Amino acid sequence: MGESDKWVEYPLMSYPLIGLANLYRQQGRYAEAELRYQRALHIREQQFGSEYPGLGHPLAGLVSLYQRAYFARFSSDAFEPGSPAGQNTPSKRIGSFPVFSIQWGSNGGK
């Protein structure tokens, strides 16, 4: 990151990043939304630590994004003949929760 990019790490920058990510999520631009949520999460973690309650906002956005992308994938795959049943299996686990790998399309998740 260059010297002129230091303002991006300012804690209040996470708010417009989350707003932009929400807009992208609603538009179906999942890859762009994911980057904004992750950036906001990174900024807050760096500034306030991993126990900061405000991490919930970008995390909730990521959860909503992943749910929307996952269900959109399921709904489109469910009606395609010959789609492999096991393609949506968890790639790893965090505690007892499965973590799915999201493969964004070349069109940004649309």
C-alpha cells in the first residue's frame, strides 16, 4: 500500500465499504461485495482487535452474501438435469460449522 493509500485504513472507512458491499450484494455482484466486506473486516480487526463487537457488521454481511450466493447456486443447479449432487459439499470446517468454497463466475457472481 502506498503512502497515499493510508487513509483507506482509517477506521471510519469501514462504514462506506459495508454500504457499498450491501449494494453490490443486492445487485448480485457477489465477488465485488465480498471484497468490500473483507476489507471492512480487515480494517476493523487491525484498528480494534479481533474481540471488537463492531466486527459483527461486516461478518453479518459476509454471512448474508454467502447465504444468498449458496441458495442462488442451489436453486439454479436443482433444476439442471445431470448436475452432480455432491458439488456443494463443505471444503473445511470452523468448529462444527461447514465452510463452503464459493466459486464466483467470471461475470462477478451474476
